[in-house]
Amino acid sequence: MLLFILKRLAQSLLVMAVVSAVSFSLFNFVGDPVNNMVGQDATREQRAEIREKLGLNDPILTQYVRFMGNAVRGDFGLSYRIRRPVDQLIMERLPATLELVFVSAVIALVVGIGLGVYTGIRRNTFLSRAILSISLIGVSLPTFIIGISLIYLFAVTLRWLPSSGRGGTVDLGWWTTSLLTLDGWRSIILPAITLSLFQLTLILRLVRAEMLEVMRTDYIKFARARGLADRSIHFVHALRNTLVPVITIIGLNIGGLIAFSVITETVFQWPGTGLMFIQAVDFVDVPIMAAYLCFVALLFVLINLIVDILYFVVDPRIRLGG
Amino acid sequence: MTVTRTLAAALMTTAMAVPMAAQAENVLRWTSQGDALTLDPHSQNEGPTNSMNSLIYESLVSRNYELVLEPELAESWEAAPDGWTFKLREGVKFHDGSDFTAEDVVFSFERALAESSDFKEQAKAVTSVEVIDDYTVKLITDGPNPILANQLTGILIMDKDWSEANNVTTPQDYAASEETFAVRNANGTGPFVVESRAPEELTVLTANPDWWGTDLFPGNLDKIEYRPISNAATRVAALLSGEVDFVLDPPLQDLKRIEAADGLEVKTAAQIRSIFFGFDMASDKLRSSSLEENPFKDPKVREAFNLAIDKDAIQRVVMEGLSFPTAMITPPGVLGNTPELDEQFGFDPEKAKALLTEAGYADGFSVQLDCPNNRYNNDEKICQAAVAMLAKVGVDVKLDAIPKAQHFPKIQNRTSDFYMLGWGVPTLDSHYVFAYLLAKDGSWNATGYDNARVNEITQAITTETDLDKRTALIDEAWQIIREEKPYLPIHHQVIAWAMSDDFDIPIASDDGLRPRYVVKK
């Protein structure tokens, strides 16, 4: 067990190193930050001087080694754009993103599983077909369009919900939350739906397919023959056995939610890490981009590590085979 | 039962109290694309930052919404050959209660001239500041300066004692590893005080009750709530849904929709920014062309390009009418622009073709046009239209439209043959255009244009105090430039503001919101 985790950890470190190296080499193509950092009347000499000071003239490898050296000591530098420490900025923005991801994941799970079970059992009703057709929208429409459409419907036309921003936040000292006030819930609901829609349809279709499969198996027929109630057959016997693949997919997709949140956060001006990343790309704010990519890589690596460990615990075949 | 009743009573009082509180205050809720990057007034010379900081801090001289100079912290001024004397406003207090005096002016200019300041180019006209008494200062200049007041509107005044106490006597250094106190804290003399600030979310400013101008200006705002919204469609949605009262930068294609909505209106004005193409006319060979020589060295080719591009069609089709086609690279409102100089060259593809043939390019040639795609109104579309128009006279233009962070370095590093650039003029004086775009060593002059007389005039007008003579010199330079065409002018930009008609918000050509003139009806 310990050896297994150590092996996985070593692999994770390798992945992190590769991700940071690749992302760092990409910054060369994003453009020159200096032009954004000074006013239009700065002279060419002043620009050259800033480049020199920031070490932007050094070879990319030197810059990378310097970045990693500082990062290992927990120093990610100052943002070029806002002139504040990057780790502090990310920590300030993280609660907004994590809450958004959490609420979306809950919506995707509850609604996705519910509808999946329904369409799996009553597969020939009109409602089932309607749900399946509509769910195609969730898979095929880009997040951007969904977000804007929701804003126009619920904020502009009906005026039920705010169009953007994160209202009603409560500062708990180490965490700012919008889940404790009505205003906070009103502002999180549209972005959360937007972000969840893709995952929701994915889960819906997965659960439905699994349900169809399971409902044909012998033990369901026997359960029926034993005269058990439908409800108990559907939710205790059938659903339980469909959940194994669903949990795997969700685990892997939490990372995807965080990545997709970049677009959702931009559309809804949600003040999380995704919005900050987009603004950093626009400005060529290298310290923020580098730290954010490392952070996301770390997140993916951690999630995968946890999933691997869970497999190890759950599935005896891996233990024996390993 | 009692609990329910108490609860109901509490709810009712809350419900009643909220609209009353809202009525008692005039709150302007507004948005634009970006948030201020810092509250340090000398650290970033950038639109949203200047706009936020000029609510909190003030300069000696400022411009009203018609861009006329008006006294701010200085009450009057007088020019002399060795510098200008400013009489300061008495009785002005900083937000923390301390007095504004001559010492603060000396300190602020020193700070604006510091190595890490982003305003040192603007402030460099002032070599030092001499204190005459507590409320009189003399800004010493290097020789006579006819337009010093124009150059000072961006230099905001800080409190010396506050800056010293908080260890922010210089703006933040790029290479520093810690943020300074002034990034998130401010102490100015301005009409608004920061009440709360969450960067990229919401900044709330309340009216400064002790502001010297409270009774002098028509504005009646008690509070300003600024919420940046980076996505243009979301910005418009926030206005349509009534969540904000004012959008500084609505996308041009949405203006009709906004005007059609109840209770909203759109105002437009000519902006102090012109859009044009530059030719590299100095290199011996173009980088993106197969030709052995540089065709842009030939004035006939530059004229042909000018005639081949139909600026009126660009205005009509690409800009939906929201631009002023031009033959000049600086707009009306800037000293030097005259209707005669701005008279268009006309659109004449036949003549353009003839000129190209005369120059020896009957079969045309190929060249790359470098263009930003996220900087100016419809920048990429303008370039696409120009490519199609130039194709009709036989020039094969390859378009490279890229983000500004990659585009502008090409101009700075002089690696572009043919490029789009826009230029705004904060001083409203042609010197700012000559010095950066037309003089031989101008930092944005990537054309390589080098005309002895233009260089001479650029120098001469910095010290010529006879204003008629000076204006004549400026006019002479523009005549030469009109003749030699180192740039291909397209149009002057138009700005559009969208607002609720509960407010009277005067639009300004420099795109700056001036809350001291904003009236809630």
C-alpha cells in the first residue's frame, strides 16, 4: 500500500514538472507584458530597462529555473498587473471558484442521476424523449452561449436574478462565502447551472445507459419475481449498481469543472481564479499564469491520486495484481 | 404567535426601510471593462486606473467635460520663461484631515518623476518645484514652456506626511517583491472617498463632505458603486436589467438595442483618438515582400494606398456610421487639426492603379499588414476591409491580426512593414503627436519618417511662447506631413456611452466620467 502511494506520488511530481515546463515555454508566445505595464509615452529605453529588470531577456530555461526555485520556496512573485503577491491573490479568489464548482457538482449529480433513473426506467414515455432531446443542448451548446441566454432570460427579461457578480458574500475570516445569504444564492444559481449543464447531461446519459443495462439483468428479474416494490428495485437494487462508473466519471470531471469555470466566470463576472486567469492572459501577467497552471496541475494530480487510492481500497484485484 | 407577529413586523420595517434609504441617496452604479489596477496615482498610466484615481486624488489643473482647462488644486497660474507660478487653493484638506500645502505639491512632483513612476514622461517638463509660500509654488521648467498646464492634468497630488508615514514615498518598483501600502489605500483631496474596495468585484466611493467644490459643481451624487464587467454582452445585460445605471464602453453593435429599451439612452461623441496605418518607409527591403527594394519609399505608392482605401465605405459598413473618416492622424479638439488639413484625399482606385504603374508596380506586390484584434473599435474588421480594397488595385496584402500584447511589440521593435496604430492625445496639442509619431527619434515612429523641417518644428514648439507663431509652425508641419503621407489615416474614433435616463451624464471626448457634473434627476 505504502509503496503504491509512493510510486504514485513520484509519478505525480514528474507530471507537475512537465506541466510547469510546458506551460512556461508557452508564455513566450503570449506576447510582451511590458507594453501593458507602462503608459504609451514610456520611451524605448525605459521599456528595455523594465524587460531587463524583470529578467525577460534571459533564455526561457533560465527564467524557468528561477521560477521553480522561487516556487519551491512558496514565492510566486508579484502580479505584473495588480502588483500584489500571486499566492495571496489566488487564495482570495479560490473560495469563489470552489463554491461555484461545488454547487454545480451538486446540481449535476442530483438532477443528472434523477433524470437518468427516470429516463432509464420509463424510456418510452414522451417526457423521457423530451428530456433526452433537450439534454443534447447541454452537450452541444458552448458554455458561453448558454450563460448569455440564461442571463437574457432570467436577468434581463424576467428580472428574477442578478446578471453577474457575486453578491451577498459573508467574510468568515479565512473564507468568503456566498452560500449563507439569499443574495448569495441568487447570484450563484445562474453560473452554477451554466457550469453544471455539460456534466449534468453526461451523468444523465451515463446513468440511463447503465440503468437500461442493469434492468435487463437476471437479479432484477428475480427481485421482481420475489414481488418487491418497484421503488425498492429501482433505487436499491438497480441504481446502486449503476453508481460505480458514475463515481469514477465525477471524480475525474471535478477537475474539468474547475477548468470550464474559466469561461463561466468570464461570462458572469464571477470573481474566481478562472476570471483572474483570463485577465492575466490578456495582460501577459506571467507570474499569475504560471502559478495558476501549476495550481490546476496540482489539483488534477491530487484528484487522480485520490481516485487511484480509492480503487486500491475498493477493488481487490488491483491489490492482488499489484 | 408572538414570534410570528414580531417577525412580520420586523420584515415590514425592513421592507419599508430599504426603499427609503435608497431614495435618500443619489447612487450612481456603473460599469466598464476593467478595474483600476492600483490606487497608487503614479504607478500605472492606464485608463480605468486613472479614471478611478482621479475621483480620489486631484491635480493642479484639470479639464472639464468639454476638455477646457479649469483650476483644480491651483486657483490661478501665470507663465514665465523659466517656469510657471501656481497659486494654490487654500483651505483644502486631504481625506484624513490634514491640510493641503505647497510641500505636498513639491513631494508629488518628485514622486511622479521617480524612476518607478509611470508618469515620469508626463511630468518631465517640470525640472523642480520651488516653494514661494505655503500656497504658492513655482514649477521650474527647462526653458520657456507654452503648454505646461496641458501637461499637468494627469499628475495627481498626494499628501507628503501620509506617504512618509506609510513608507510610500516612491511608486511601486516592478522588480520589488512586496506590495506597497498605496496599492490598496488612498488619501487624496478629491470629491470621493473610498468606502470599500474588492478588486474586480465592487468599489464603493462616498462623497467627500468637506470637498472644496461641493457648492461649485452641479453634481449631486452621494455614492458611486463601480463594478467592472469584462464580458461586453454581460455589461449590456446589466444595463438592460437595471442593475447598473451607466456603461462606459457598450459594444457598438448593441447601441440600437439599448436605445430601443425603455428608460435608457445612448450618447456619442468624437473621441480624441485617430486610427491609421503606418508604412515602414526607411528600411531598404521589406520583410514580408518578395521585392528587392522597399516600395513604400516611393511617395507615389503611399499616395496610391491612400486613394485605394475607401474610408467612407469603412465608416458605413464596418463602423455602422460611428467614425469620422479623415486625412489626418489627430482629431479635432487637438491644437493643429484644421478642417482644411482634415479634408479627405478621396477614393480613386483608377488613379491609385495609375500611380502604382508609374512607380513600377503595375502588377502590384505583396506585403503583410499587422493589426491588433482587441484594442480599437472593430480593429480587425477595418484591416480586413482594407485588404479587400487594396486587392482591387493589385496589392496582395496578407493580414496578421493578433492580440495587442503581441502586436505592439512589433511596432516598438520596428519589425513591421505595414501596421495599424491608434493615437490619443492627452495634452490636446500636436506636439504630443509629432514627438511620438513623426519626429525622427519618436518612440512610436516605426515608419522611419525623418524630415528635417518636421524634426526642427517639433523642437521649436516646445519653447515657442508666441502662440500665433507656434500655431503657424504646427500648421506648417502638418502641411508637410499631408504632402509626404508617412501614415495612411482611416478615421477618428467615436465613443458611445449608454445610461439610464434618470441621470444627466455629460459625455467627454477623452472617455472620462466626471462625476462632479453628473446629476441624478
